[in-house]
Amino acid sequence: MDVRAQWYDALSTRISRRRFDGRSVPPDLRERLEVFCDGANAPAGAPDSPSVEPGAVTAPARACLVDDPAQQLFTGIIGGYGKVTGTPLAAAFIGRAPSGDDVPDDVQAAVGYLGEGFILEATGLGLGTCWIAASFDHVGAAELVDLTPGEQVVAITPVGYPTRDQAAGERLLRTMVKASARLSVEKLAPGILDCDWPRWAVSAVQAARLAPSGANRQPWRFRLDGDSLVMGRAEKLYCTAPIDFGIARLHVELGAQHEGVSGSWTMQSEPDVARFTPAG
Ligand SMILES: Cc1cc2nc3c(=O)[nH]c(=O)nc-3n(C[C@H](O)[C@H](O)[C@H](O)COP(=O)(O)O)c2cc1C
């Protein structure tokens, strides 16, 4: 997947939206999203998945548009978490699991990285989205998507025009999960304010801070190690953490890139997650 510099602007305008006004996505925008899905392959910086056969042409993660005219995919759960209304278009984020097992963490991270690219692309086109990993009809999604053997739909998002004002239920849900609350950069990266962090690393943490995460748990932590930025994990993790780490990796890259720095990731063993090292 090519990381597009214009996604940086979408980082601060994106929020999860669950109520849509029923308008269809115009064909030219739909085409742009299809081009994204066709072009997105194994995400740069994602670990090589041990679950993919050597030489296999299929990437561990992919995205595709899904027409849901009956609007049945978004089932919602208690309190309306995940209940989405008013759009017949969705996107599915798909990962590959070895022989019917659960999708491994590294593939979930690849799904997070690639799916967030889709979300930021859609945001830049003026469309609303919402990562949904729990509260959707998994069987229905698998039927609507042309899955190859071993693939599973890991998460979906609605794609459409959000209502101008948030309905009472949507506002209540955002309050329940404290969707607008973000941990301070100092909490995410102790020392970031009082030591001499390079600008690219500060920008990377600020960008990661804006990332969406399941139930807004923000499971990532950061520290500088030499010239690298290391992503660690919070003490308690929510079930979506592997996807969240992949999402945050894309945000880190966009934040660093905004300060003119590109780099590469190496995966780390627990309690760390991944290390971003600037090129050159
Ligand atoms: C991996 C992932 C899974 C999510 N799953 C759900 C879900 O099942 N239902 C839902 O309503 N929101 C879901 N969300 C949306 C989060 O609640 C939302 O991103 C978080 O509260 C932060 O709010 P924001 O996206 O508006 O910044 C999910 C987000 C992520 C990143």
C-alpha cells in the first residue's frame, strides 16, 4: 500500500460516524475507493506473515467494497455500539488465517494498517466511516464478500454521507466509550515534553494519539531508543489491540513523514510491539 501524504490532513478530521443520511456514494468516488482496494496489497512495514505460504500471491490483508442494500451487516450490540444506519455501502477488511484458525495477531495488524489507509482515503473524499470489529454480522459479511479459502472478514466500516448533526443515540454512544477523549502525549510517551525528542518523533506520537482504537482503549505507548521510536503496549489490552497496533503504525508513519522522515518497521517481542527506524 502506498502511504499518501494527503492522508495526514484526514488524521485530525476523521471521527467514527454511525448515522448516515441515505445518499449513495457517487460513482466517481466509489471508483476512487475501488482503485484504492485494487492497489492495496501487503502493507509496507507489515511483518511477513508466517501464515502465508512462501510464494503465495495473496497478501495477508485486503479490503473490498461491499453492497449491503438491505443494510443488515451492522447489527449493533447492547447500548447501540456498532449500530449503523442509513448507508447501503460498506467496506470489508479481510485477513488470512491458517486452516480455519483465528486470524493471527500479525495479520490483524496488517488488516489494521491497510484498513486505516482505506478509512483515511474515504475521509479525504468527504465520506464518513467507522471501524466495526465486534458488532457486525460475520456470517452475512462472509456471504457478501468473495472470500478465498482461509480468508476471514476481520472488520467492516460503513461508507457514506453522515447526517449533519449527530443523532442523540450516536452522541450517547460516543459519551459511553469516551470517543473524543485521548490520553495526553506525556501519558503515551513519558518524557516527550521534557527531553529533546526529534520533531519527527513528536509528530509521530501526536499522529498516533489521533488513531481510532476499539472502545477507544488507545493501547499503544512510545519511547525513544537511540534513533528509533519504539511502540510498546498498555498494561491491559482490549480484544482489538492487534488491529489497533497496525492502525497506529500507519499514523506514526504519516506523522514522521509530515516532518520529512520515512523509515521502516521491525517487529519486537513483548512487551514491545514494533520499532520504527528512520531511513539513512
Ligand atoms: C479495531 C476497531 C474496532 C472497533 N469496533 C467497533 C465496534 O464494533 N462498534 C463500534 O460502534 N465502534 C467500534 N470502533 C470505533 C471506536 O469505538 C472508536 O474508534 C473510538 O471510540 C474512538 O472514536 P473516534 O473513532 O471517533 O476517534 C472500533 C474501532 C477500532 C479501531
